[in-house]
Amino acid sequence: MSNTSFDLAPVLARAEADFDGSVQRLCDFLRIESVSTDPAYAVKTRAAGQWVVDQLRALGFEAGLRDTTGHPMVVAHHPGPPGTNAPRILYYGHYDVQPPDPLDLWESPPFEPAIVEAKHGKRIVARGAVDDKGQVMTWLEAFRAWHAAHGTMPVPITVLVEGEEECGSPSLPPFLEANREELQAAVCMVSDTSSWDIETPAITYMLRGLMYAELTLHGPSRDLHSGMYGGAVLNPINALTRILGQLHDDEGRVQIPGFYDDVAEPGAEELAQWRSLGFDEQAFLQEIGLSTPTGESGRSPLERLWSRPTCDLNGIVGGYTGAGAKTVIASHAMAKLSCRLVPNQDPNKILAGLRSFLDARTPPDGRWEIETFGMSPAIRVPTDSPYLRAAIDGLGDVYEKKPVLIGCGGSIPVVGMIQSILGFDSILVGFGLEDDRVHSPNEKFEVRCYRNGILSHAAILARLAGMSA
Amino acid sequence: MSNTSFDLAPVLARAEADFDGSVQRLCDFLRIESVSTDPAYAVKTRAAGQWVVDQLRALGFEAGLRDTTGHPMVVAHHPGPPGTNAPRILYYGHYDVQPPDPLDLWESPPFEPAIVEAKHGKRIVARGAVDDKGQVMTWLEAFRAWHAAHGTMPVPITVLVEGEEECGSPSLPPFLEANREELQAAVCMVSDTSSWDIETPAITYMLRGLMYAELTLHGPSRDLHSGMYGGAVLNPINALTRILGQLHDDEGRVQIPGFYDDVAEPGAEELAQWRSLGFDEQAFLQEIGLSTPTGESGRSPLERLWSRPTCDLNGIVGGYTGAGAKTVIASHAMAKLSCRLVPNQDPNKILAGLRSFLDARTPPDGRWEIETFGMSPAIRVPTDSPYLRAAIDGLGDVYEKKPVLIGCGGSIPVVGMIQSILGFDSILVGFGLEDDRVHSPNEKFEVRCYRNGILSHAAILARLAGMSA
């Protein structure tokens, strides 16, 4: 059976004609204060999920909220056109947002979307503008345009929108396990990443993995007066800095045993493609008040960010940290350490290496307490995937510049969960920009990026409709 | 002119007969919640000063509260017996106490003194029991016994009791400067230290000095997402641990340039006397849950604690320190560092050395912010002083064991201020024990130590009365 052929032009025309409505609907969504980490917002968070359900029902989806032990999941299904042979696509997103603090740094209230004129034209400023409400709306508004133009979706679609992404998605793995059959699809489409720049679309095909651990070094059984004990007993802060200070050598290489054993070097072609992107290292550094790159010597910045594993201390605390002086020797000190991992590295093997690194340096009477928070392997989507091809072609239908394939230094754990539990790949097509202030005050989404996102998803759907499952 | 000769026996008899009253009066003093660091206690803190004034007036002192920009000073004078030629003695103490938190660890309310039976007999449990209300009361009750037995003090006495010792004595230096003439004396008597053990009295003749600095390393202009930037930019926590991890070499020697240049080695006789004290290193360590000494190799623990300078990190903080994982690269990280100094070391020279240690290791784009909080040189009271001799003899009149001369790892800044501003030495005769839980929940003072303290101060006064100014 061949697939129905749909004309894309009227879909794009509807999207353009209704774009002011798309902006208004995004603003409606942004007004719902769905802060998932704060129990005080639980009712509002659920309301944001229900808002998505209502939108999808209006577009012919069978949609509902599914309760979890945390915030509910939005699950929706559309059969696609009658008799279709096209692949089913799973669209993933999240309706929860980061807390808006610090509130005093916002130029307008975080949950009252403001339309502000800036260098790229209008932008929408609000918590969640780009992460992830605005990006969820790029495909939801594309669905709306398809529904308006042809009365149906061009392919079978399943939608999964969670409300706990900003607090580590605790309900997602058990939900995927429990609903593996219902959520089956050919590929997952995720819009939670960035374009290369406002003119150049991008598909992220590599994501670094993560090993995140909290390390506490215990020493004396209580806090001590440094005058009475200093110089004669173990000081856990002294010891912790001494040990963690050895994590990198003078060339910036991580000293955890076996750290680089399984790291694959990118191919010459891949490196050449990255070079052709013309990454502006000075601009990258200047934007954050720096001028000198650090990290492993002999590697380009994109290599360091995309293809090399790292080890960063994300937090450290011990002893007296208030104002003024207190001459205490703390009984313990704690650090949070994370390693960004690249393909082939096993997070558990890296953790084992970290343990032996620490054990080899434990001072007499010292005792480690180690807790892990994130263990996700790196992801690499095969570049010869037909779904990736469809996404590339769809973006090419909308943008004047060709899409680029990029890596991402960060991790998107859901991609690994879908891979390991549901068994299929994800395509990461995102429309954010680097300066969108994700998780920070004055988060924004460029209106031009929003429009291009809607048109792109509409076009990608047309490309997917031409495929056979 | 020769001094009136006073009989000590009736003084000691009065002190013994009235000892229950001494305990009751200490409990009255302890009930006044004089927490100097918390403005909510300002009225109560002043009331504790007034309580001391009232006690001294009842004993024939001309006494009053003197206002400062902070809490008031108690100043009192007694002329001594008519026509005396004995030296004037300044008694220093403080009527303020540390905050009682954490409250839930107290076995009885911190400001309701409890008399508890333990291994050394009864003890008084309350905030301030030993630091410093109980120790102030050892000499105040000795004054009372002298007043009861002979109707006068045996020597001219000046009293100075401050209310800001627990918050760094900010008003003390200007007060000493402004009242230099009025506060002149031959020597200062301070009871804010410990006995060697419950049977062995001690005079502290060496105090380490202090150089306390807060170091902040600044890097990126804002907190960064470690996925987007990790491995390619300066991470201030990584850099801070790397730099501070080099403060000591493998033998525990401090690596600040010039750190040991001016350190005098103790003489052979002094080392022999310390060895004769029979310091129990294992018991010292066991009490705090440790078994292995650390610090400079090749030095005994008392040497390390009394005669060697140290460098300890007292606090460290940076990045995310809450529950769970946050993959942030912090824009800055801070540590609090203190050096205990020994005689001849100049705190400003050590600070200059620390600055050059840090500057030599500053990473590109890193910037230090350094604030200092304490700069006091070490103190060493000449062991041939006649006042020290009088104190040794007075203690010998009360205890069966001979007093020992000890060092102290801590600093008592007032001793340095009196030396540099008023121009005379202090004699540190203290009656605490190592396990008194100073600054901690369930602070206590052994009743036996309190009694011995009162009798000792009574006897020391008799010895001083035999001297000529």
C-alpha cells in the first residue's frame, strides 16, 4: 500500500496565516506556572498538562493525562490518514519549567510573557519560552496547520509530554517500561536543542553522557577548634582539595584510571565537517567574560565540547562559609563531581575508576561517602538513518541555509531512556539559540525561531509521510 | 613602704564556707542570655554586664558600664589596702557567650543551668559555663572571699570585662587606646584557658597567632551549563581545589613562600619539659574519632600544636551544594584559610607570601578577591616574670600537683591587644578542661574546677600582695 500524497504548500500557508494565533497560544501556555520542583505549584503544573491535552483533542488526537507518583504524563495518539503505511512518530517534550528565581533579575514577570523588540526582531520573554514550552508548540502548531489544511495528520503520531523533566524525570523510566507497547514508534522527535545560528538549522546527532556523583570525605567525629587541633589532625577540606586538585594533569587530562580507554576519536571527515562550521571561539569566550580557552591541550574547542569526556566540579562545600572568620576544622567536606561522557564510555566503569582514584588517595582516618545521581551513556544517532534524512530535507524546505549536524556537550537523558527502554532512536531538531538564557532570568525565544520551527515541523511531517514504515 | 601582710587562711575558709553561694551566683549569671552576636539579645547582653557591675560594687569597687558602639564595657577599680605599695593587677574577662545553636543537641536548656553528676563529681551545664562566665566568677568569688575575710582587696585591682569577645572584640582596641592611662597595671590576669588535667593546674605562656583570609577565585561572568561549556572554559572550583591542594607538600610542610623563614625552634630544655608532660596522643585522637596523627613529619604532637605554624582551610563553598544534581560551572568559588602563627612570624609577611603563592598559580582569566579577618602575632610570656612566679606559687598553694607551663594552639587576641596598646604582659591561668565543649552544645564547667579556680585566685592574690610595684 502506498501512502497518500499530501500537498505541503497549503499547510505552510495556514501556519503563516495563523501565526499570530500561534504566538497567542504559546503565551497562554507560558502563563501557566508549571514549576515542577516546587510542591506549591503542583495544581498549576497539572493544569499545564491538561492544557496540552485539550489542544491535542481539538486536533483529532485521542489524548489524556496519565497519573504517576509525581506529575502526570500527557499521552496522545493519532492514527494518521486512513490506510496509511507511514511510520509512527513519537513526539516527546515537557510541559514543566525551571523555577524562576532569582526574581529580581527579571525585567518582566516570568509568567507574564512579554513581546520585546531586539536584534532579531520580536522575542517572547518568559520562563519556559524556549525550554520547553516554545519548542513543544513548534510541533503542536505544525499539527494544527496540518489539521486545518488536510483534516488529518499525515502520519500516525504518538505524543508523550512529561511534567518532571526539570526535576530529573523520576517517573519517566517506569512509565516507559509500563507502556512499552503503547509507545512504540519508528523514531522519536525531540525539540529541546538549538539551531547553529538564527539562519542555520541544526540537527544534534551526538549527546555527551553523564556520570554525576556526590563525594563526602569524613574525618574527625565532630567539628574542631583549629587552634586546639590544627596541624595535628586530618582536616577534611585540606584533604579534599588536595585530592580533587589532582583530577587533571598539567595538560588538562583527567587522571581517573581508565578514563580515556574506550573513547573513540572522531573520524577525519567528521573533524573536517566541524572545522567547516567556522566556530568563533573568541566570541564564545567573550560572551561569558573570558578570553582564554582551557581544557585538554591540542584539541579544538568543538572537539573538547562534543567528542572529549570531561570532569568538572559542580559544587563544593565544607566548614564555615558565612560572613567573617570562624576557626573551625570541619568534620567533613563534600563535592559534586560530574563527568561528561562520549560514545563507548560506560558510566559505571568511569564511576569505578573514580572510586579507585579516591581510594588511592584517602588519608588515614578518612572515609568516603559516595552517592550517584546520573549515569547516562553518550548518544550518537546514526547519520545514515532515513528519519534523519527526512528531518534534514524538511529543514532544507524551510531555511535558505543547509542544516548542519552538530554535537552537544550536554546530556538529554530521555534520549537514552527511549533508546534503552523503547528501543528506537531520537532525532533532535531544535530551534533555540545559544543566548536564550535557558534556566536563567529573562529566558526568551525569538519569534523568528518559533515561526521557522513550526514551518520546519510541518515540512518534516510531509517528508515522513513519503516514507514507508 | 612595706605592704600590709594578710593571712590567706581565713580567705580560703570563707571561700569554702560560701561555695554553695558561689555556685548559685554563677547560675544566676548563666541565666542571663548574653548572646553578643545576635542583636535580638542586645538588652539581655547589657543586663549581664550590669550584673557584673553590681557584684563588684558590693565588694567595694568603683564600677560602671562604659558605652561603646557595640556592647558596653564593665570597668571597675579598687584601691587595695590603704598605703599599699603592691602592684596593680588588671583582671580581664568577657560576659558575652556564643549562640546556643544547634538547640536540639542540648540535653537541658542552654540558659537554665543544670547540675549534673559525672565522672569528676558535679558539673554545671549551660552556655557560658566555662567560656567565660564561670572563669570570670573564679576571680570574682575570690574577690568576695577577700572582702569577707579582710574587708578589702589585698592589692590595687582594675577590672575590664567586655561583651563582644565572641564576635571579635571590635570595640576593644579603640577602648584600650582611649583609656590607656586608666587601665594601666603591672600585669593582666586572664582566666579563659584550661588546666592540664583536673589534677594539674596550668599556666599558658605561649599562644599561637593568626592570619585569617577569605579567598575568592572569579572566572566566567556567570554560572554556566557544564554540558555547554565543560572542558573548554575555566572552572573556578576545579582551579581552586587544584591551587589549594598544593598548600602542603607530601611531608605536610606549608608551601607558602617564606612561611618558615622566621620560625624559632623551641630550645632543648623547652622540648624536654613538653615531653615530661606525658601527652597522650592516642587519647587526644580517640576523643575525636581518629587514630592517626597528621601534620609535619618528624615533630611531636605538642610541638605541632604549640610551636609550629599551620595552614588550615576552615571553609569552602562554590557552585551547587543542595540536594541532587545540578550540572553547573560556577562563576566563582571561595575558601576561608587560616594560618596559626608562632613567635617571630609576622602575619602581614605571611599574607604577602600567600598572595604570591596564589598569584603564581592563577589560571588564565582567573581573578582573586582576598579579604582578611584576623592578623594577630603569636604571644610568649617571659618565663622569668615575677607575676608568673606569683601565679605558679599561688596555684602551688591550692593544688597537690605542681602547675605546668603550657602552650596553646589557639589565639586569644586580647592578650596581643593589651601587650601592644597598654604595654604589659598577661598571665593566663585557666581552669577549664579539654572536654568542656566550649562553643558546642552541652558546654560545662566541673564544680571541682570552679572551686579550685576560686581558691587559686584567692591564693595568687595573697602572693601578689607580697610584691612591691
